[in-house]
Amino acid sequence: MENILYLITFLQQPASSDFDPETKHFLSTVQSAIQNSISLQDSIKSFFDTLEITPNNIAEIQIILSSLDNFSIFRSIKKYNYLQKSLSKIHSAEFFIDWFQYFLADTNDEDKCTTLLQSSMIRLKDKNIDFIKILQSTDILIETFQQSDVLRSRCIDQLVEFCFQQGKRREGNHLKLSLFNLCLENLYSVIVDGLRDVENESFRRQFKKKFLEKDLRKQTRISDDVLQKLIDINSQMSRPSLLIYDLIELICQQTEISHND
């Protein structure tokens, strides 16, 4: 890894104005020989074929992957294939968030990045990944795509959709929240535990839209208590929750009050 990073630094080195013509020519010749070395290309490819991304080397790998288009010695490395493969090694929320920020922000290909984004979300099926903890970083994940409105919108759609997936799964003798298939009864916990500090306006708008589409007040047995629960939790929080306030407002707007109420 250190050798590859050194090569990148060396190949980026411009000829100093202090160099005499012979030294400049020598530097250029060596850089060109490195760039065109087939054996070096093959060695780097073999190295990457077995290189796993870890929390300890993720920053260095990001530097290398971001340099692929600049140097011909990396032409054998398929960036998106490598990143797709690396997803199978993610087993924690912290690692997922780091991976997301390091690699999805560094792309100019919206279609390939969208595919990678979808694959990363599917990875959340892993039972060891705490989806609630990931939702607590919703604003951070969305801001990964601050340079692309298209990707930011797609990221929001993916996150919101997963929040509204239905279902439960049983592990041992305990019924736990499914990280991937959240039933409507558990949506309240998702909001309170995972999304209460979300500030991104586009995410909140899309969440409200999905909330309204699901028409939770008609589909769940606890629907009559949702408004009161949201009001109670909002009053107990040390700081206001924009999303909870949005949902309280939405429910009030959608509630029909009869003459008997």
C-alpha cells in the first residue's frame, strides 16, 4: 500500500524549474517507464484483487481509487467492481457510514454511483448492521452527494423507502426490529430513535409524502395513539425535532374533526 502511494506522489511530481534539462528529461523518462510498465500494472491488479477495505486502510484506498483515471498503471483496476465486492466485508454501522462517505462522494458517473448506492443499501440486510444508528447519520449520508442533486435525491428516496418497509424477523427467542423490513408498528421507534435529529428538508419532505401515502392512521391498530405519542416525545426532548413537528402538523392537517369531537 505504501509503495503505491509513493508511486502516486512520484508520478505527480513536476519537474522543478531548478532542474537542468538533463534532470528534467531523466525524471520524465522514469515517470513514463513506470506508467507504461505492464508488469507493474499486473502486480498492482493482483494486489487489489486480494486487498480488503478495513477501517484502518480506508483513507489510503480512497486516495488510490481517486487517482485511477490519472495514471495508466491503474488501468487494470475496475473501481466500481472493486467497491461492489468490498460491500460484503461491511458488518457494522460505523464502517458502513465511513465507506459511504469515502467512496460514494468520489464519483463523476451518476449511473454507476446509483447502482453502487443501491447495492450499499441492500447490504443493510446484514443483521449485524444497526440500521437505526445509520439513520442517526441521515444528514451526513445525504450531504455525501452535495455535488450532485440527482444522486442526493436518489439517496433520499432509498433511505425513506427502507424506513417504510414492512415486516419483522425472529432471532432466537426475541422479536427484534428488522433492519431491512420495518413494520408500520415499529415506524414510531424508527422516527424517535433514528430520525428525530434529521434536519435535511428534502428528506423530511419525502418522508412526509411517504407517511401520507401509507395512510398510517388507517392501517395500524395504534394509529389513534400516533399523534399523542409524537406530541409526548416532542415535549420530552431537550431540543425540538423538525421531523416529529412535521409529522404532527401533517396528521393534524389530515384529521377530520366531527361535530361530536
